[in-house]
Amino acid sequence: MKKILVFLLSVLTFSAQAAESAEGGEFSPGEMITHHIGDDYVWEFAHGVVLPLPVILYGENGLDIFSSSNFYDEHGGLRPYKGYVAEHGHIYYANEEGEPRMVQGEDGELKAVGPMDFSITKNVASMFLSVILLFAVFLTIAGRYKKTRGRAPYGVQSFFEPIIIFIRDEIGKANIGPKYERYMPYLLTIFFFIWFNNLLGLMPGGANLTGNIAVTLVLALLTLLITVFSGNKSYWGHIFATPGVPRWLAPIMIPVELIGILTKPFSLMVRLFANITAGHIIILSLFSLIFIFKSVAIGPVSVAFATFMNFLELFVALLQAYIFTLLSAMYFGGAVEEHEHHDEAHAH
Amino acid sequence: MELVTPALGLLFWQVVTFLVVLFLLSKFAWKPIMGALREREESIDSALTMAEKAKLEMQSLKADNERLLNEARAERERILKEATDAANHLVESARAKASEEGARMVEQARLSIENEKKAALTEVKNLAATLSIDIAEKLIRRELQDEQAQRALVQSYLQDAQLS
């Protein structure tokens, strides 16, 4: 058993090494990792298995939609197309030489300029895939509930039901209170959206969607908006006239409290982004060791560590989804909570 | 810096997709799921409450039955006692009546015997008188068949008359 495992690991690392060396050139782990956790115009499932994705641009030439395969020649090299050129994960306007057009910015530095880029990138495609999965799973479950009203759950329904009940009881009810019902759709959606995308990101060739700042920014922003718009009198009262704090401290307290409103979703954004990206970086770094040391011996060690990390990441995928949902629920709870012990607070 | 700079395209797609997902899942998944869960929980809850109530009802029913049984038992005791009493009373009164009747009948019999006796005695007396008269007649007739005897008799009567 052990021998087979070692053999398997060696074969895996051999093939990986072979693939990498075939590409030629010096191996740069930093570049490789940045490339893997970043976005791309194509979806590379494995070396050579590439799915070109649609590019959607809006700029000085109006709306342009074409396949990203137009940017690549037969040898996999880059080439300009329709006056655009793709470089380092960005699309710029091409100049006469087929290079990104540089324009002097306000600060005097030369900057490449490009059109507004609404392309279906690897991350967007991965998100669409997760959305299809979400719909497939939860519409099926909803159908089951309609079909077997009041009966015991079965199949995929019994897998997700405890999770849904956990989110409702332990996250929603426990943190928001009696008004939890209003927030359940959002909480359930972010939990499963984050969890599914975290898991998809762990798949070989998967995109690093939840480790992308744009995605976590949108999620955190939604939490912020819901918190602010559901804030009741006592919530705003605590911000603009914190109970138990002398009046003359208000000029300090109000800015602090207002910053507090923003730091909460900011921490949500950074936490999810950093955790998922860090996990990807660690796993990729462990694999990079093989190529840095150029040794077969390091292969099994690297793979063992990476396997361990992958299991840890499976846990982190769930944990981060839970934390994001839990903290969102706590912020909502704070916004709708009725404070009835102001006098008590004064007494302290 | 690249890593922490949100890309416009992804921002746009994320906002659009997430809002669509949120809307569609809320409408077609979470609403029916949460509704069904709540419904099931309520039905389980009400079933348990009903079971508890039924248990209590059973207990009270049992107590009721016990009480009814006891009452019935007491009633039976009472009826039996009453019946015995009535029977005893009936027997007693019958006995009294019978003895009274007996006494009355005995008295009646005695009276009628007395009457009969009296009547019989009277008859006997009458008969005896008649018989005596007859005997006396016959005797007298025989005695007075001859002159002599008649004279003697008259003589005796006369003598008696003289004496008195």
C-alpha cells in the first residue's frame, strides 16, 4: 500500500516536472502563483487544455465582443487583435507596433490605457458555473420540499437540510433575534455562494473567485448596505449619541463610530479574500518547491504537504463561508436590535 | 497591488450575478424551503402537543372511569341493601299479617264453635224436653190406663195440693 502511494506520488511529480520543463525557460514560482490566483481571459483546465472565453469591451471603438482565442497565435504567443492587445491579464489599446498604447498620466508617469473590460473571464465563468450548481441543487431541493410536504427529507435534501437549519437557528435566530426571517434569504445565499465557490476554487484548474478582492468587495458591500438600511433608531442612536458617553466626546465618538460601520465590512472583505488566496498560495508554493529543488525526492514530501493543505482548505472553505455569514448576521442583529437598557448603561 | 485592485468587469458581473442569484434563490428556493421547514416543524410540534394532550385526556378518562366504577359499586351496594331491607320488611309484614289473620280466624272459629255449641245445647235441651214430655206422656198414658191408677194419681195430686 505504502509502496503504491510513493510510486503514485513520484509519477505525479514526474509528469508535472516534465510538463513544466517542456514549456522551457526559467521557472519562476512568483509568476506562476500570481498567474494562478489571478484572473485570465482563457480557462486553462490543465496544460494544453484551454477554453477560450468571450471578451467584451466597451471603449473608444464602441462595443466589441469576440473570442479571447484571437489574442493567441498557433504557438500560444500573444498577438494584437482589432486594435487591442492583452498583456498581464489586462486588455489595452494597441499602438502601431502591436504594443500597449502608453499615455502620460496626471502624475507624469506613462500608463497603458485600455477600454472598459466586461469580459467573461475565468473568474466570471467559474462564478456562472457555481450559479448553475446553486440553482441545480437548491431548486431540486425546493422541488423536493414541495413534493413531499411535511414528510421526512431524503437524498440531497437530507444533506443540505441540517446546514440550512443550522444557518437559520444558529446564525440567523441566534444573532438577529425575532426579525431574523427577513435576512434568511441573504444569509443562505451568501453562505452557499461562498462555500460553493470556495470548493470550486479548490478543484484542479478552478478559478480563485472567492480569493478575488472584487468578489469579496461586492459581498461585503451588500452586507454593509443591508446593515445600514435596516438600522433602527437605537442603532443610529448608538452611533450618533453613544449612551453612557459624555456629550462633549461626540466629536470624537461620531467619527470613530462611522469608521466602525465601514471597518466591519472591510474586515469581511479582507478576511475572505486573504484566507482563500493564502490557501491557494500555500498549495502552489508547496508544488513550486519541486521545481525549485529540481529533485524527485522532494516530490512525495511536497505532495503530502499539499494534500494535507488541501484537506485544511476544504475545512477553511466551509469555515470562511460560515464566518462571513455569521458576521453578516451579527451586523444585521446589531442594526435591528432593540436596546432597552440605556439607563443600565449609564449606571456603569 | 494587482491582487488587491478590484477589476471593473468582475465587479460588474459579480454584482449582476449575485443579485440575480439572490433574487431567484429567494423566490424559488429559500421561500419554499423555509416555508416547508417551518410547516414541518409546526406539524411535529402540534403532533407532540396533541400526544401530550391525549395522554392527559387518557389519564383523566381513566380517573373518570375509576370514579364511575366506584360510584356504580356504591350504587349496587345501596340497591342491594335497600332490596334486602324491603324484602325483610315484606316478610315481616307478611308474617305479622298472617299471624293476625290466623288469630282472627281462630277467634272466628271459636265464636262459631261457641254458637254451634249453644245451638246444639238448645236443640239437645229441646230434644230432651220433648223426649221427656213424650216419655212422660207415654208413662202417664200407661199409668192411667186403669181407673185405679187414675184415682191414685188424682189422689196424689190432691194431696200435693193440700200440702201446698
